[in-house]
Amino acid sequence: MGSRIMTSGRVAVARLDHGADLLVEVMRVASDTEFKTAEFHAIGALQRARLSFYDQTAKTYDEFVLDEPLEIVSLLGTVTRRDGAPAIHAHAILAGHDGSTHGGHVNPGCIIFAGEVVMHELLGAAPERELDAVTGLPLWGNV
Ligand code: ZN
């Protein structure tokens, strides 16, 4: 385990565009605000979703599609760096019409119906993702 101290910076609030891809929109917020490192949360609704579950034995992501209107009960994530470029990592809990929920790692292909995000800038040296041999995941290597 490693850790580092970062400090809180600015806070951005943004409305997510109808019909846009969720991850693209979150990246747009980070880009527009010039937040190099951030954590964010969002609520809203999706027209459809594409999530995945990480198989810890096979070390592969198993993707699944939810092709229905969904509430974003909770979306949490970080903006850090991978190979020097911004990298978003987000997980979501989504609810269908009957209130049943699904959750997982957010992939491209989550299409926004409506949404709002609050993004908190973190100041200090940005964590860099690098491939972790034990888990097979791109984890923060320099914390
Ligand atoms: Zn994940």
C-alpha cells in the first residue's frame, strides 16, 4: 500500500449533454476546467449502459450491456494519468424501472439522458497508472 497527500482545489459543476457518451462528457469537464487530477460524482439518467465486471482469475473484463432507460443512482470516479494522458476510472450503480440495480466498471457506450457532475480538483503530483503484475490492472504506481 502507498499513499500520498494531495490538497483540495477548485470545484466544478457541470450539466452532461443529452445523447453524449458519459465518459466523454466527464473527460470534457476535466479538460474544460484544466483539472489534471480530480475525483468526481454524478447523478442523472442513462438511455443505455455498458458496464463490466473484472474477472480476478482470468484477469479480463467481462462486459455487459443494459439496453434500457436507467437512473444513475451513483457514479464515482477519478481523473488521474496513464502514459502521461488523462485517464478516467469510474464505477456506477444504475437502477431500472422496477428499482432493481446493476453496478460495475463504466465503459464507453453509456449514453446520457440527463446528468449532473460535481468534480473536485486535487492538487499535487498526479498519480500515474501503470500495469500491476499481480492484479493485471492499471493501478496507481507512484503513490
Ligand atoms: Zn474499475
